[in-house]
Amino acid sequence: MTDEVRTHYGDDTPLDARWYVVHTYSGYENKVKEDLEKTIENRGLQDLIMEVKYPTEQVTEFKEGSKEPKTVLRKVYPGYVMVKMIMTDKTWYVVRNTSGVTGFVGPGSKPIPLTDEEVTAMGIERIRLKLDIEIGESVRVISGPFNNFIGTVQSIDTEKQRVKLLISLFGKDTPIELDFVEVQKL
């Protein structure tokens, strides 16, 4: 890593910002996000650290003694914040030394960026995936209730990033629709 901003690798391949996972003290996710966003603005690092977030989901809860359900936002990954950035010594230092941050997720002190598939599957960002399969090919389902089922591709919707399969369920061909991240070419 260097302090200089590189826009390309040596072979003219664009150097893209990647998503990294940062571990925080439990309950400090919002404080870390706010502090990091202030630091990015104050130091003018918007071109190096693009986005900071922690995924949430809406859940309906029933509180004791109340008959009315209440919809609340719950953190999907408590104790973690996701940061989209170009990794340099400077950006590593800024994120690592933000109050409430205990470190990057990865072996030792070397942060490992998330893959596009992980980013999409975790609900951080919808990245357009290219699926290298064709209609009529067999694929393996790699997550969800049909995990490890083999299916035949019936249609591919690149816009919605969905694929329709026919799987054999109880000896009968059954159509199912899945996200690209849920299937793998055989």
C-alpha cells in the first residue's frame, strides 16, 4: 500500500474501490459510521473512501404487554461496518484509527476485500453479476432451501439478476426462480 492515489494498476486496469468489513465495538456501528463520514469530509477523502454503511432490515416485533406489532430496524451484522474504499496506507490509517473500530476483518493486519458475490449476497450493494451459463445447462443451487439441488436453466433475466430453473422435487419437475448468487455452473 502507498499514500499516493493510484487510479490504475501497472497494466492500465482501473483500480476500483472495494468493500471492506470493519469490526467495531458492539453498539458503536452508527457512531463509527458518523465519525468516519465526518473525518472523510474534513480531510477531503471522498475520492478514496466512497461509502460507509451497516446493513439493516425491517422486522416486526411484539413487545410484552402490547397487542400492536411494532416495526423496527435491526442491524443485520451487529458489530460490523462496511466501508467502500480504495485501500492505501492513508485510508487504512483513517479507518483503523476511528474511535470504536477494533480492526479490519482479514488475516493479521491485511484487510481482505469482499467479492462481488459476497457484497450482493450480504445486501450491501447490488452489483451486476455476469453469469456464465446458458439456457438448457445444468447448475447447482448453492444456498437457500434448495441448496445442493441440480437444476436445468429455463430462462435468464440479466436485468433482474434472476434465473429460472427446473429442479426435480419428489420425482416431479418443479420450476423455481433464484438470484444469480444462488446458483453455480457445474
